[in-house]
Amino acid sequence: MEFELTDFKRMMEAMAGCIIVHDAHTKAILWANPAACSALGFTLEELLPLKAPDMSRHAEPYRREAGLRWLQDAVEHGSSTIEWCYRAKHGEEILSEAIATLVRLAARDVVMVQFRNIAREDEVKRALEYLARYNAMGEMAAAIAHELSQPMAAIRNYLEGALLRLQSPETQREHIAFGLNAASRQVDHAAAIIKSVREYVVKLEQAEAPAELNAILAETRYFIELKAAECQVEVEFIPAAEPLKINCEKVLIGQVILNLAFNAIEEMQRFPEPRRLVRISTALRDGRAALCVEDRGHGIDAALHERLFDGFFTSKVSGNGIGLALCKNIIGRHRGVIWAQNWAGHGALDELPCGAQFCFALPLLSDSTAPWPAS
């Protein structure tokens, strides 16, 4: 059954969702329903001659060329989804999920764009990201407190020893100097620990910026090794030989790495010490920068596999279950994918038959907007 544009308009007019209709060939606006006009603050007559820059946020992701590519993708593949920030007549910005769908009418093909305001959803996601940042601080604080206790105890012992020697008239100067110098070295040790934390979390509020995945892994290594030492788990790091350049918010990607690594370490803590091995590797995988964390545990129960990344799912007695959900959210916002699977060993160190592998992959910097290829 073929519809004319006028028939199509009548069908869409009563819909509560915002709809804009573009010509499939020229991409010009042909029509918008009342909901879209109301949301954008334009009359239909004002809306028709507008181009993307007239009704979009003034930022690189929302340039006219990006909008045209998105609409053309819908023409070629039937539909295409994008996160687009519309700008209303009076300047209000409307962050939206916009779905473009090719519709074949009797006289011409059109692209129907449905968009909805996701600003509130975005606020929730950002709140989760804040939680991810501060969750990282909590995890690190526990490990750092344990690590600092050693130099602090040593400083106290050396100073108390120096004070006792000062009370004795027979104490030689060099003995007191030895104690004070030793205390000073422990102060430097404690300062180095604090400096490493400060350098990693110097800025909780970060924007996406060019980074290198091997370097981010190296920055988190200190904290992973602290956690592993506490749990008496061996960790093997295998960075890729080539640089893996990505565009990301480093603190958030670092938190994903820490979360996956800490989960694996806690899993291995349940097994005899000879089996306690976690391997963290990076690699170029299908044109993406990938990181995998492998353990030698029981693997993933098939019945639970589909729920691993759901909010509030956990297999831990005391877990709050939001760790993997946060990881999925963070990786998704970076245009990447995250997955988990069971695996069998592959080498001399891998005599054990099973384990779990948690991985994520992010677009390389030179192709950061490319969609993940269909499997």
C-alpha cells in the first residue's frame, strides 16, 4: 500500500513523540509534527528552511556533515541511530536519542527522524560515572592505607629510638643521626606513595582526550599490585607491543580496568595459592584497542552469563552489584563494547581447564566514531 506525504503527515501528526521528516535525497526538512515544533520552539514555517547548524548545538559532533552522514546511513541501511543535541529557538539545548528511518512513499522517499529528550537519562548516567570515580578512590584508599601503615610505623620506631638515645649521656651523635636519616627515608617512601595516588586522581573531572591504553594500564598497575599483594595473588601484565591510541576519559577507563582486575583478584583469593594467577593483557583486536583480564577460577555459570552486566546483579555475598553495570555504561559511552566469556588455557602456564575472561574494546583514535562491526 502506497502513502502520499499528506497521508503520512496525518498519521504522524497525532503522535506524542517528536518527528521531523527529511527528503531522502536532499535531506531538506519537509515537515515536522506539532510535538517536534513545540519542543524546538519553532513554527513549522520557521522550521522548514533550517539546516543542521540552525537547530543543533555548536560543537564538533553536531556539525552539518555529521548530520548528513547519519541521514544518508539511514537511506542506505534502512535506519540509523545517533545521539544528537538539538538547539531550540531560544537557545535551549536538548540532548536526544534520534532514530532516522527510511520511509518509501508514493511520490518520493523520505527519512523520518524520531527524537526524544534523554537529558534526564544522561544525568543518571553521569551520576553513575561520578560513583565510578569515587568508587575508585574508595578502593584505592583501602589499599593505600595498608601500604602507608608500614613506613608510618617505621618512622615512629626510628623517632622513638632517637629520643631514647638523646636521654642517654653516652649516646654517640652518629647513632641519633642514623635513626633520623632512616626516618627521613621512610617519609620519602610515604610521600612517593601519596604522590602516585595524587598523579592518578589529580583531576576527577576530565573530558575525553587522546590517550594510550597501555599507558592507562601502566598507571593502574601500582594499585592492582597493592591489591594482589594483599590477597597473595600473582598478576601478569602483557601490554601490546604497539601503541593503542584512543580517545577517552582516563580516570573512567582506569576505573574499568581496576574493577575488572580487582574482581579477578578477589575470585582467585578463594583458591589454593599455586593457582592464584591473574593475567591482564592489551592487544589490537579487529581494529580496536582491547584489554582482557583472565583468571583461573571456576568460570562463568551459563545460567548467569546473560545477567552479568545487569544493574545490581552480583554473585558476591557482600557485593552491591553495580561494578560491572558501571563498566558497561562507561565503555558504552566511549563507543566501545565489553564482554565476558569462559576460556581454556593456552600455554605452559595454563594447565588449568577453565577460567573467566572479561574484556573491553575501544575505537582507535584515528577511527573513534566507527561503529563496532557486526558479528
